[in-house]
Amino acid sequence: MSDILIVDDERDIRELVSDILEDEGYATRLAGNSDDCMAAINTEPPALLILDIWLKDSRMDGIDILKAVKRDNPDVPVVIISGHGNIEIAVAAIKQGAYDFIEKPFNIDQLMVVIRRAMETSRLRRENSALKHRDGAVAEMIGSGAAFRALVANLDKVTKSNGRVMLTGPAGSGKEIAARYIHAHSNRASAPFITVNCATIEPERMEEVLFGRESSERGVESGLLEQAHGGVIYFDEVADMPIGTQSKILRVLVDQQFQRVGGNDKVRVDLRVISSTNKVLEDEIAAGRFRQELFHRLNVVPIAVPSLEERREDIPVLAEHFIAACNASQGLPIRPLSEEAVALMQTMVWPGNVRQLKNLIERVLILGEGTGPIEARELPSDDDKKAEDGRVVLSGALATLPLREAREAFEREYLLTQINRFGGNISRTASFVGMERSALHRKLKSLGVVTSSKSGARIAHVDEDAVDHQAAAE
């Protein structure tokens, strides 16, 4: 969007203006009627539109085109020119959003002053729009484990397409980061990325927020769909979208246009849609809370975002990333992680996933003292608490078991934790716990611990049938 579109039904006029502007270093396009004008705008919006208000043998006059441009491409300045101009027409054009009004025959110096000002306005609007929608630096994908690599491989497959993507995964696992990764590596990377927080917008305001509003008192207010034109609209936690709004979003996906609240004109949009949810949408559909038709429209390419439990190998590199980020944004000290702290973090339960890890690192850096390594004692842990004299405090359930059962329960939980910590890698687990690989295999089998593939990683779990069978045999 860096050229000037000149629209005039008089060929001599439009070519004269074009020659003048090209001598000044501007690129131009020409149109002699409303159809050619709208086709040129829809192909690529110009940086500036110079528009004759009277167009012979055209379906639309200059005011109609002005309205359409201000509706669909509000950042494009429009300079109106006319040989029949009067103050009423000038006022009408300015009210409809024209940048300026020039009468024919025009003074070339006057024309160039207006053009330069309008082009500067166009540049500032584009920069402001880019800053408005950038939301800071693109969120970075961090990790190296098997589950992480599988996720990135799936994301890479959809970046260059325009297909709708449904990201599923628990809260805090990084679904929005994955959506931003798709956007940043797509051919829409320079266009807006607009987030719709379906869970936080009040239901009665949802349609106004999405579609915008028109009123005589406040004029035209664009909604999030309009702001995302040309880029990506991201429906965060789409399962929380009101059922009434779902049907209207479904219509937008089909028609690629909508009406603002209180308005009559159709607003055309070119959008790529990415959605996310931490709920099972099939269950929401069965409960009548989510429209099945909308699910099928949004769920073209489903991608599962793994939990932090499935990415325990990535915890050290994630923690180091958050330490560096806290230093850059808040000036908090860069502290290394002790081996004990890393081991503890890789064995902790993370119901809040990556978001919880980020918050934990920030809290430790704020409350900690000095710049030495982060120690395990600085990390909160509800499990395996130690008494002041160093003794392990047993949980109530473990303390009531006979010694043999308690030992097996401890060994099972301990080995489960270590295997998951090392991403299902038996060799690394055996090395850490101090056992031969074959001996560890035998121990796991006796305890009923098996591994299975999930999200690209090996995850250990207990085979309850094997445990019950062994107990019956004994």
C-alpha cells in the first residue's frame, strides 16, 4: 500500500495528475469509472485515493465510493477533486471522511501541498496501525523436547495456508503463543493479529465488540473483526462465546461480511481465523452450549498444545527464558538455576502449565536475594515436605500402609516422576537413579509402570490391571 490511485472520468485529467505525481517520485494507478476504481482498491488498497466527485457512466459517484472506502479501508486518505465543486459538496465530502477537497482547474503547487500532507497522514496511520496491533514482540516458541518439536512441526504445516486452526490444550499451556507463531510465519505476518477474549467479554457486549457500532451520536466505531481485516482474528477460549453470537460468527465465516450494530451497510472482511479452547467441544455441543456447525467451520485443522507435564524436558530452558525476560522487562537479576532447583521443578505438579512456571520464576526473582543460583529451597512445594531436622514428612495415605506396600508406592511414584522428567527416556532415567537399564526395565515391569506416546513424547503411567494382577498373584 504505497501508491496513489487516481480516479477521474476525463482521461486527460487523470493522466496529467499521474504525470505530475510520477515526476515527484510517486507510483500511480489510474481508473476511469467506479467499477475499475473498486476493483483496484480490492486488489490492493492504495496509500492515497484522488477521486473525482462526478463520474460519467458509472454505477457509483464519488461520494458513494468515498463511503465504501471509509467503511472498508478507513486508513486510506481520500482527496476529492471536482470541476463543479461548491461549498455544499465540499462539506458533504469532508463529513463523509474525505481528507481534503480541491476544485478543478487546480493549481499544481496547491495540489502537491495537499498530496504531500495526505501521504504523510497515510504513512502515520499505517505506522500507528502496525504499532497498535503488534502487541509487543512476537511471542517466542521455547523448547527442544519431543512434544515441543512435534507441536512446532504441526504449526509449520499450517503457517502458509489460510485454513482455520483449532488449538486445544489446558489453560496456560501456550495456545495464544502457538497462534501468534502461525501468524508470524504466514503471509499475513505484516497484517493485524487481533485477540478476542471470549471468556472475559460480557455476553451483552460481545456483538458490539466484534462487529462495531453505528449511531448518530457517536458515528462509526469499528469492531474487532473490522480491525483484523487482512490479518488474523484469534478467538481465545471460543467455547465461552455466547450461543447467540455463535450463529452470527458462523454467518461471517460463510459470507466474509457483516453489519455493524445499528448499521445497514455490509462490511467486507478478509480474515484468517484461529481458535483455542481448553474444553472438549464435543461435550459442549452435546450440552447445547456450542453450535455444531460452528465447530465444523473452526475445527478444519485441530492441533493439540501439550501441557507442561508432557514437556518436562523443556522446563530448564523455559525457566532460563523467563529469567532473561524478567531481567529485560523489570530489571530483575539474572540468576542461574542450581541442579537441585531444576530437578525439583521437573518433578513438580504444574496445573497452571507454562504460565504457572513463568509466574513462579518471577516471584522467586522478586523475593530472592542476591544474584547467586536459584536453590531448591526457594521453590514452593506441597509434596515431599521436610521437617526442620531434615526428616521427610510422610503423607497420611503413605503412613498408613505396611512397609512393603509403602515402599512399592514410593518407588512407583518416584520412577514415574523421573521417567516423565526425562521425557520417557529410559537410559537417562536409569543413569540418574543409579540403576542399570535392564534392571530399571525389570523394576518398572514389577511396579506396573508403562510408557506410551502422547503429543510426540513418551509419558509414563501406571497400568492398573498389571498392578492388580501382581497383587492377586502375591
